[in-house]
Amino acid sequence: MTNTFRKEGSLTWSEVASGAAYSRVGLQIAASGPVHVLIGTAAPAENAEDYIVLSHGGTREIDVSLETTDRVYARSPGGASIMLRGFREAV
């Protein structure tokens, strides 16, 4: 099953999707400022720099296939109320 969702903004890393529950996720920026997206197997440190930047002036969306151990995290440095919209496809 696939469902759409929105993710509220967060200044710190927050989980968007887990590969244990979702095999695929699509993310689209909804914030006015940039959103950082990190894909890994564990929650990142707050100072992590290995992330993708979604912005209105650059990459606006991504579509990612997930392994069962993958997790997707995001943060909005500008503190947007809603930072992402997207879809999640269940395993």
C-alpha cells in the first residue's frame, strides 16, 4: 500500500521513513528554505554533514528505494512548520 504524508519541520534530525516498514519513499520540499535529507542505518549526529539538500532553487524532490535496514531522516534549518510532503510505499 502507498500513502501520502506531510512531515512537520524540525531543527533537529527526525525520522521520515524506515525501510522496515517502507520499500520506497518520495520526498518533495514544502518549506520555503532548504531541507536536509539523510539516508542511513542509524540516527545521525546533529553535526552530520553527509546529507542531500532539497531546495526551491535546486533539487526539489527525490525518490528512493529502501533496504530493510535503511532509515530516512530530515531537518529544516530554517524551522519551517511543514518541511516535506511525499509518499511512502509499504513493504
